[in-house]
Amino acid sequence: MISRRQFSQAIALTAAAVPLTRAVAHASTPAWGPVKQVRAGLLDVGYAELGPADGPVTILLHGWPYDIHSYVDVAPALAAKGHRVLVPYLRGYGSTRFLHARTFRNGQQSALAADVIAFMDALKIREATLAGFDWGARTACVTAALWPQRVRALVSVSGYLVVNLTQNQEPLSPQAELGWWYQYYFATERGVKGYTQNTAEFNKLIWKLASPKWDFDDATYGRSATAWHNPDHVAIVIHNYRWRLRLAEGEHRYDGYERELAAKPVIGVPTITIASDFDGANADGTGYRKQFSGPYEHRVLTGIGHNVPQEAPEAFTRAVLDV
């Protein structure tokens, strides 16, 4: 998810914000029909597709612990505007599978971004608008930083989320560290067992903490929870968080990308960043404004938690159309 500081600040928010909309989620049948599959790089990727085949391509990227249903309202709205919309399951989610049993189950940031490029290559897509939140926003930012020629535009919830491994070694205040509690849990073998045994309960707690004003029902949650039945889900999640703290190694094949990312590369593609209550004191976006050099706009949504596309689909859709 996003930074430790941002999460802890969000937990400390009061209910004083004026809601943008009443965020109530009720499960419905997704408008995109059966999930498709395509072999792309290391993966057999499961994805939803909507809209005209010749429309401008938009790729919507989900986070943890979420899935493609975060875009159940956004994707049809974009398709109705003529976009070819693709919503892939990230590695470790849904019907996405590794092609080979011996492939390392790697959750580091550049591996997920490389998956996006492989996905585009497999579908013969030269460039696309990328939009996401949580892991999806980080993946979109990393892809735009490393492969700007493939990214037409970017929408990123919580701004510039490229991981700096050195900076992540610095401690925060005790109150700030409290918001990152699951990181420490995942650093232990007890945490691995606990997440394996209690995935659905664990992730439902995260949904509630990250989006305290979102009134989702059991059917909505259950629909997304099926994505975590993926046999690689726990391994990818645990590696992602351990890698960020240098408690687990990445793969050498991505070393060059990570060196580029360590320099905090500026993103030059047209960008709209979105902040919500989850971002706390960082919601004004000033902390990452200098990381975007192209046409840029920052939008703040009040009364909305972390899962912006599902809690505020109209605002998220508008950002994709405007960017």
C-alpha cells in the first residue's frame, strides 16, 4: 500500500471532512463479462476488457488487498466514452498465473511494472493511459518512469509512490509506525501463517481501516475476496512488503530498473494525482509535486478512503477522461 506515514495519518483523521458522495457499495454483476487470458512475459494474465477495440487504450491497475472489481463502475463508464479498457489481475491475484513453477514469486515494484509492459506487448498495444491506486498506482508510476514512451498519460492515487529502499530504512514516530502494523506482521513467520489462514478476515480489516466511511456489503467484499484464492497470493504479498524493508532480496534481472528508480526519476507524461482522506496531511500533494514535469493537476477528494475508484467512481473516471 502507500507510505507508512500516509497510512498512520489517515488512521488519525477525524470525521470532520465533508463527504464528496455517500460511498455505498452493493455487489452487482460486472459489465465486462468473462475474464480473458493472455500469455505475457512470465505470466498467463487474467483481465477484463470493455469498449471498442480501436479506442484509445486505458489500463486500470488495482492494489492490495483489492482486485479488478475496484473498477466495476469506472471501466464501463470509460468504455461508454469510447475507451478500450483493460483491467488485469496483478501477479498473485485472480486468474493470473505464473507460466513456470520455478519462477521466483517476486513482488518488487519493477517486476510488477515489467508485467504491464509484457501485457501491452502481448496485446500489441503501443501506448496506453495508466490509472491506479495502491499497488496499482505504484506500478503505474514505475512504468511511466521507466518506459515513458509506452505511457500516454497517468492517473495516480496518492501521487508519486516509487519506493526508495534507503529511505524506507529510516524509522518514523511511534504513532506513525503504528499505522504500518501489518508490515511488521508480514516480516515474521507467524505473520505468514496468520495471513495464509485468515486472508479474508485480514483483508476485510484493511478495507475498513483504509476506507472507514465506505459502506460496502458482504457480497461486494466476497466478490473481490475470490481473487486471493490465487495459489501465489500470499507469497507475492509477503515478498512485496519484505522487499520494501530489505528483508527479502529482489531478482538481479531487475537491478538496473531499481537503480534508475533509486534516483527518484521525474515523470514527464501528462498526470493527474488524486488524494483522499487516506492521505492525511499529505493530501495537498506538495510533497511530490516536483516529481512530475509534464502537464499536471492534483485533485483532493474529501470523505473518500483509499479505494478511490470504487468509492468515488465518477471522480476517478473524470480524472482519466481529463488527463
